[in-house]
Amino acid sequence: MKSLKISTLLHIDFLPVVTAFVEQASLAFGLGKEEALRLTLASEEVFTYLSDVLREDNELEITCTGGIYFVSTEFSFDKAELALRSFNITAEVSSEIEEDFKEMGLLIAARTVDHLSLEEAQGEKLVLRLIKDKTYPVPEHMELPAIRPMASYSIKRPTDDEIKMFSHLLSAHYSGYPLLPAFRYPGKLVDMASSSLYRMAVAADERGLIGGGAVWRRMNEKIVEFFGPYLFNQKGNHEMAESLLNTCLESIARTESIGLLCRYPAEEFPGEYFESIGSVVSYESGKDPAEHPSYFRLLHEDAGTHVYAPKGLVSFIEGEYTRLALPRDVYVTDYTGENRADYSVFTSEFDREPGRVVIRSLWPGKDCQENILKHLAVFEKEQLLNVFFEVDLGVTWQAHVVDCLIRSGFKPRIIIPYGGKSDLVVFQHAR
């Protein structure tokens, strides 16, 4: 990935410099004009807000990164307590209230980009990241080739045309299966496979017909996530499924990755070579709930780490650590009256086709319980039946959200080793 960076003082006079930088960098990295303008608008609102609430002598670093199928803009600034509640999808602001009016720009920014995150960095810094995806055309219907069971095939890295065919086959053969939304867009999948984050393999016969395939991505520095193996009219072909998985394992064997994760494994996934780390339930209107196991495999010896957890979660995670033989130091941390911001901030990642949403905590606040219930009300209204909340046990204040989640009807379902700064616990709202 390529990046460009500028530094500026937080003074409104420098706003034209910032917007020109973001727009031109976005265009240079491949965004269309409309997407570039949206990212520029979001960046303008963020810079205006920060220049209004932070000191003018505060230095701001802005980094634009091109990831082929997306462009991200990062704002790095000195740690401060900010009013970021407008980033919530439930936010309502009034132009007649001065405090609300200042935050209205954040409301615009949150609804203009596709992904938003806030994290603490080294040196008492905060990093606010805005991501805008490229827009890809909706795939047209096409006649797919008749694929018969394959006695012989080879595993290969697919060409662009083969990736597009794989996407069409995936949509046809796994229409009711929880796939990443991007997999249904052939052009986007081509760009993802050519980036540094994703890799692919397909099983093809001597005629070039594709009998199956798999995708994997770097989730973070330590964990790789595997999708598949997806087989097309090859039911019971365990050899093909294992060959696709082994191709992934071979590609990451000499990297720094220490674990391989698979959520929503396909039917032929060889789970006997993995450890079960829990399961989630998929709800769909008019259908029976379907349970999906999740699997994890260590690639190198786990040297261990520490996690922070409230009392209400300790029994669950200690039980899982014992079962999975994961060396962990568990530090019990509960709210002890320390000062908190008035408002909490959550981000929500939607996949509307299967009615799925994942919530993540950006900022702790006194209204955490109320904010969770507001989000659930919005999701219920929009008929999003599968609601998840991810908690990073490597971030102390995120553990404080757990009690609010449990009181709101969430239950811990999966623990992903090293899924965040430390282990990641996935909660699901129990219907």
C-alpha cells in the first residue's frame, strides 16, 4: 500500500490545504470523483471540529493510504477527551444548541464514509481513521458453466478472469450462506486479491473450469482469517478442501502470523485440524436458526499474553483458556468510580443482505447502557436480526462495556486469540 503524509497546526486557516491534500491523494489512489469528494467532506468536518475543540498549537498528522479497493485518511493528534457522540448511528443533534452544532460535522462525517475507527497509539496519541471504499458495479446475470465432479485438478493462484468467475460461482452456489459482501462483486474481489491484505487459490481442471476456491486475509499482524473452502458441485471432495486449506497454510508458514482463524466455515472445512473457539447463530426471517462454529489453529507456540476482564466475564474466558490451553494472565478490572466522558461512541458495520451488524466501541462513556439499547432499537426497526458486539480484552476500558452488554441481552459466543490488541470476545444479542 502507498501512503502520503502531511503535518499541520490545528488552525482553521489550514483547512484548504487539508481538503486539497485529501482530495488529490484520494484521486491519485484510485477513488472515483464522487467517492473522493465524500472522503474529502468527511475530512473537512473532522479537521474543523478538531481545530475548534483543541489548542491551535496542537500538531496534526494526516496520512492518506491507498489500498487499491479503498482509501483511508488517518488523523493523528495528542490524546484528549473529545465529544464524539455524533459518530453513533443513533445520534441526533440540534442546530439550535451550540454544543450540538459543533458536533454536527461529525454526524456528517460518520455517514459519509464506509468505515470509521478510533484507537490509542504510542506516545499519548489518538488516531482517527476514515475509510472510503471504491464503488463497483453490481454484477450482471451470466450463464455459468456446468461443473461436474473433478477427479483431477490443480491448485493455482487465479487470474483476474478466474477471480471474476469464482465470484459469480460463489454467489450462485452459496446464495444463502454468510459471505463477505465484497465477495459478491467480481471487480472488488479482483482488487482485493491484488492487494497486500488478501490472497486466493482456486482448484481448476485441465479445461480451466473452477471446482472450488478459498480466500484468506491478514486480520492483523498476528492472525490470518480463512474463508472457505468453497466447493462447486464437488460435494464430499475432502481432498480438494484440504488442498485449498494447505495452500493457505503454506503461504503463511514463514510469516509472523501465529494463528489461523475461520469464522463461518464452509461445509467441507476440515475442522478436525483446528480447535473450536465457539459458535454463533444465524437468524433469518421465516427460517430456523442455523448455528455456525468458529475454528482456530496455532501456527507457532503461544508465548502467552495478558487480558483485562470484568468479574462477569472471568468465568467464561478462564474456562475457554483452560479448554484451549492458552497461557493467559487475567487481570480483573471493574469500574471503580473513575471519571468518564458523558457519552459513549460505537461504530456499526452492516451487512444488510443476511441482516447482520457488528458493533465496536470507540469511546467509553457514562451512557453506555442507554446507548446500547438505542442501537438495538434501531437494528430491530431495520430488521437486522444478527447483532454482534466485539470487545478487545487488550484495552482496559473496553472491558467496562461487558456488564452493559450482559444486562442488554448479549452473551459471549466466541473468543479469538490475538484478535485485537489482545484476545477478542464476540458477543451476540440473544433473540
